[in-house]
Amino acid sequence: MKKMNKILALLTAGALLFGCMFSLAGCTGGNTPEKQGNQEKSEDQEKSEDQEKSEDQEDSEDQNDQEDSDDSEDSTDSNVYTITINEMEHGSVTASKTSNISEGETITLTVTADSGYKLDTLSVKKGSVDVSVSDNTFTMPAANVTVSATFKSTIQEGFVKVNGATVSNVIDGSSIFTGDVYTIPTMYVCNHEVTQKEYETYCYYSSNKTGQKPSEEKGLGDDFPAYYVSWNDAIVYCNVRSVAENLTPVYSINNETDVTKWQYTKNAAYPGKYAGNHWEATKYDGWQHVTADPNANGYRLPTNAEWEYIARGGNDGILKEQTKYSGSDKYKDVAWCMGTTYPDEYRTHEVKTKAPNTLGIYDMSGNVSEWCFDYQLEEKYGTIITNSFRKTRGGNWFWDESFCTLNYYKEGAVQTAHSDTIGFRVVRNAE
């Protein structure tokens, strides 16, 4: 019996020990599936956080490295600067140096203008502030700068540059270009007949006959061509305007270019203005001895050959194929003549209101005939006209269109004549 009780006691103690172990496992958070998943999640989260921390640390280090690099570049370039040259028309500018420039360096700018243009303005700016430029050089400031330039035409407004040539070819129908050699200089040619406004700026109308000055009946206004202007008047105009524009006068009488010292050029009714007075001029043979300086750059009348060269569109020579009128085979396109003025507009018209020729020059057929410098040396009315007769070209508003053709050549007038059909155009030797 005692032996049986001992065995039961041992079994009870074993059971208690087993239960306690089971209970202990539960009490101490033994790894159930849920708890195992949570544990794994926690470990992944820790790994992720560690990884993000590591990446953030690397980014921070990269950023610090970049900042260090930028600081290093700033430190390297903080004392050197650049020049930017803006785009420009009609010319260019280059600099002796455009990058890695230190403060205080002297920079030289080279300016190149296109043909027919010259430098107008040159500027260097630090932001919006001008940097002083002297003789195309400047001292580099402690900043980047921008260079700008503008160019302007060397050809004044209202003029066309016409390139000259040695002309020896035959132009069909021409009475000038028949195979003889003519040397035509390069010229600036007024693209219109001298207007009333232009003429009256310097000169008066010198005819002593009543009514011989522009009128409403024959065409009156700033932009109408000047007429009732003698050859003498035109010569005076050329010299006076040349002086006014700081050019060298072309014409001389007895080696004198100052028209105020020529006889009979003044009129008390027109103070400060000059002309070749008609009646007194007949008593003064100085007008028969006007000479022209071929090297002067002032205004002058074209010669007969120059006039025809221009009218035919000559530029580095004359093309063999020519139009009937200056700029067209149709007179209505380019010419104020009887066919386009009669009867309602039988008078002069404002310049540049018909089409120009190929050079951009207007009214070389019609409107008013134009004085040339040359003497008229051809037969007319059975006599030889010499001395005081001067050549006129181009036809006019009063004449039939057949007198406005490029081949028409026969007209001229005494150089003291004042006519409502004759005006003039000026040219200059090109610089």
C-alpha cells in the first residue's frame, strides 16, 4: 500500500511539472504563429529603417561633397569673368579675350562694318551700367559684361550708291555709248529730282520775269521738283549745299568756290540765299568758265554720259539688254509725260510717285528734264550750238512720251534759261 501511494505521488509530481512547463511557455511569450509574424515584421522594419538611414546618410554625404565641390569651383572662378557679344546687323565686333578674364585686364574690341556702313554706337555694359570705352578698349570690371554695337549706312538718305565702270560696249540706240571709251566713276546719286523744299533751303528763283517760280498751276509743294531753275542756279545750289554739309565744293569761277564772291549771286529780297541771277548773268562771262574739281566730294550735276549710265541702270557696267524708258518698256509705269498728265494733270508731279528704275532711282523719264554739266555741242535748227548751251536729258511732263525714251538725245538749253519743264538732279563722288 505504501508502495502504491509512493508511485501515485511521483506521477502527480510529474504531471504538475509538465503543466508548469506548458504554462511557463505560454507565460513567457512562446512563438505562436501570430507572434512569429510580428517578430519577423519588426525585424524587416528595423532593417528598412537602417537601410533608409544609411541611404539618407549617403545622400547627405553626396550633397555635402557636391557643396564642397561647388564651393571649390566658386573659389576657383570667383575672380574671372566673361564677355558676351550681342548679335548685330551690318557689322561685327570681336574682343581680344572673351573668357577667364581677370578684373583690371585691358580688353581691345575690333569693329568691322559691312560695305556701305560705318560704326554708329559701341557700348559695354555691366548689367545695366555702362563701362567706359575709349578708342575701342576698356578695363574689365569685377563682373561679366555685354558688348553691343549699331552701324549706320554711309549713304545718306535719298541717295543710291552706283558703282562706276569703264564702258566701251555698244548700247543699241544710244548716242553716247557707241563704242567709245567712257570712264564712269562710282557715285552717290540722288534718287529723286531736287525738290522745291531742298532748293529753297539754299537758293531763290532767279528769273526776273513775273510768275517764273513754282505755282499751283505747274505744281507747287515741298515734294514737287524744283523748276524755273537755270543751269547757273543749279551750280550755285551744288556749292552752297556742299558747304552747308561740310563737303568740298566742286565748282569754281576764277579759282573761287565761294559763291558769295561770285558776281550777281545775291538778292536783297532773299537774304542768306543765292542763285545765278538771270539778267545780270548775261553781263558776266564768268559763268562761261565754270570749272569742276574731279576730286571734290561735294554735290555736282552729272555729265551727259553719267546721266545716261544711271538712267540705263548702270552698275559695274551697262547691261546690253535695255528697256525703252528708264525702268520699263511702258511709259505709264515710270514717266510723267503728256501721255500720263494731259489733260487733267498737265503739270509737274511730286517726285517718286512713278516706279523707279533698277537702281531705285525715280523720274529719269519724265516729270522735268534735267540739267547736265556738259555743253550742248550738236546741230540744232541748222546751227552749231556751243558756249552757253548746256545739255538736258530725260523728257518732261509737257512732252510726248517719245521724248522720254533713253535713246532721245537732242535737247539742250541756254544755261541762263528758266523753264517750267527743266529741273535738275545732283550726284556726289563716292568716298
